[in-house]
Amino acid sequence: MEITLQGVSGPDEAWSSRDFVRHYYRRNGRGVTVRETGHLSAIASQYMPLVNKKLKDQVARAAREKRDGRFSDTFYNTYGMTGVVFSIGDTVIGGGFLVNVEEQHGVLAVEGSFEFYLRDEFSDPADIGVEVIDPGETIFENIHRPLDNYLRGRTGLLPHGPQRLGIQTGETNSITDDWSGTLRGQIYLDPARSAYG
């Protein structure tokens, strides 16, 4: 059996950790796809060796039960992608498959499709358990703006907008994507003779 992926290409230049942080502070929580960040191909390349045998075993077991006709199933788990993309880290990858099986003389011919998904979010880039904006803006918002507004008020001028005292936050944003794959091959009906199942 062979699983072939489709739709995992993206832009030539991948986001750096700084790009993820910049997006967090400036894009008001707008979600991004992994493809937009340029990391989908690398993540899929890391993911497939981890699950290739498991997915084929899952298909093989279901094919032996069905023998003839169509069947489907789902899968998901959390995978550590920190080594590929630090800003994504541990993430949920899952999906489902739809496969047609046909038995001929103790051999099962399988052909079908996979749909994969990745669901993650980017939050707390300082990794301190609190969503904090960059220190420069925090200093400005907590010291300079209140002082400036105080002095403006003493001279009869209107303040420069609302004061935002305390810790300021960025907005958590989703990081998601979907891609597909195909499956084709043959397995033995007898699991003792097969490499799968």
C-alpha cells in the first residue's frame, strides 16, 4: 500500500518565529493556515513517517472486515512539531479516509482517499502564561501615555486617547490547514501473511 499526499506546497519563504510573534501582536487574532506560513510541507514530511504504518494498519484491519465495498474511519492525535516549527509546537493532526476494497483470491485490492487536518493556535509568545505585548509598548502605555495625559490635562488640553493601564495583550490566533492524499495497493486477507494490520 502506498499513501501519496497532495496540496502541501506553499510559499518559498517560511515564517520565522519573529513573523509568528509579529502576526500575534498586529493582526488582531486573524487566523492563518500553515500553508500561508510556508511550513505545511515540512510538517507533513515530519508527520507522515510517524503515522504511515499506523494508518496502513488501520486501513488493513478495516479492509479485512469489509472485504468488498466501501468503508471509512477517522484518526487524530497530538504530535510534537517543535523541531520543525517552534511556534507551532505540539499540535493536533487528524483526518479520515474513505476506501474501496475488493477481494480476489485471498488478496484485498484497496483504493481510496485521505483528508488530513491540523488544528492549533498561537498564544503567549513570551511563554509566561499571560498574553503580554512587547515591552516597549507596555512601557509607553503604562508610563509615558498616563504622564502625557496628566500634563495635558493640567494645561487644559484634551488627553491623547484612552489610557490602557496594566498588562496589555495580543490576540490568540488559530493556525489550521487541510490537505489530502490517496491510497492504493494490495494486502493479504490473512494478516499472518501481510506486512499490515
